[in-house]
Amino acid sequence: MKPVVVMTQTNDMQSDLVSIIHKPFIDIKPLNFDIHLLNQRYDWLIFSSKML
């Protein structure tokens, strides 16, 4: 019997060694966007991501 692992990431991973249950803690939904924010001047634009 394979061990069971709960993954809180959104990406589906597969493994032959364990049974993986995917339960993401973050739900991505569109936000209301104020178009006037585009008229602002910004010094930084930062994108963040997790590399697997």
C-alpha cells in the first residue's frame, strides 16, 4: 500500500511511490479592476512564481 500525501499546490503532480491528493488552499478568481490604475506611474512591476 502506497503512503497518501496531501498536496496544497495547484499543480497536479503524479508519483509512482505515493498516492497524491490535491487540495489547493488558494482559489484564483478574477478581481474587479479599476482602469484608472493604468494611468498611474509605477517604479516596479513584480511577478512571483514558484518553480517546480
